[in-house]
Amino acid sequence: MNGLINKPENLNVIAYKTIKKAILKKELQPGSRLVDSQLAEHFGISRTPVRDAMRLLLLEGLIENKGEKGYCVFNASEIDINEIFDIRLMIDKHVVEAIITNYLVNNYDYYIKKIDEIIDVLTTCTNYTGTDFIKYDEKFHGMLVAMTNNSRLTRIYDEITNQTRMFREFTAYDQKRVKRVVSEHKKIAHAIKSCDLRLAFKMIDNHVQTSRRYAFDDMKKAK
């Protein structure tokens, strides 16, 4: 983490964004302990905004409460990865089923336009790698989830997205993997547009299991 927080306004927000950025950039390593007094001293502010920031990051799943050990940066285990992708699979299938059997049926023109916007996104990402690819990938899935207008579902998905960022470093820079993921996204989007629920479910199964394998591969490389 570089630099101190020296703006008096919105210290809670600034502390939250700064600590979150440090976590996602691995400046604060997974599993490392977070001590509010040390962070406050580093930023040159009081402990209160740091504590507030840590509470928000706890809700987002980027830090964990380890009891007597205190707060630590989220460090995904094999169990965590399996749980995350199990939830991903359930959410993705629910979202796609809702779009095909409900939203497209009741307001076809509006939702088919949304699907076309998603397909347009897919055409711009062929050569993305690293953080650009991660942003694209999150945008693709986020646009689908957003179509449900379900705020609780969106919050759950956002938490999973935050945690997924913690263990996808190698995947995002592997061009072969990136092309495969983009291809899977295209198949899912076109299956939705064709209202082919059976095919969409099959593509989602393939996609989530592929992502799960990549996550485990990345975990091994990071050790």
C-alpha cells in the first residue's frame, strides 16, 4: 500500500476503497492479519473509519473474522472454492431460467435488446487479458444477474465475485483459457436468445465446471 489517506472528508469511504484495492492487488496477502491500529497509523487517520471499512469488507467477503486471531484477508480453501462454484451454478441456472421462461415471454422486445447488448460485449473482448478480462467476465455475468432486478440475488453474486477475484490471477493472463471462457459465454448468450433452456443449462454446467477447474489450478500455482 502506497501513500497515506490525507483527505478529511469521507474518511470511511476512502479507507474502504484503499484497503479493498490493497487486498485485490495482493498488497495485503490472502490470510494476512488486519490490525485496525496498524492500518490507521499507516493511513494517518483514526481507527474508527478503518473499523467501519473492515465491517464493509467483511460483508463483502473480502476479509474474515477468525475469532481470537481477529480479521484476516480472505484466503480461499478447496472447500471455499467448491462452495463458491456450487452457488454460482445455482444462481446462473436460476437467472437463465427466469430470463427464458419469464422475462422474454412477458416482455420479449425489451429483454431481447438486453441480450443483444450482452452479445455486443462479447465481440469486444477477444484479446483481453489480466484485469481487462476480469472486468469483462464480471460484466457479462453481472448483466445477466441484473436482468432479474433482484437486489438480494445481486448482493450474493457480488460477494461471490469479490471472493473469486482473489484466486483467478493466473487464469486471467492465460490467452488460451480466456478464449475458451469467451466461447462459452457466447454459447450461453445465444442459447438464451434462442430460448433454448436445455442447451443454456448444458452450457452453464460446462462453463462453471471449467471455471472451477481453473480455480483449483490457480490455487496450486499460487502455493
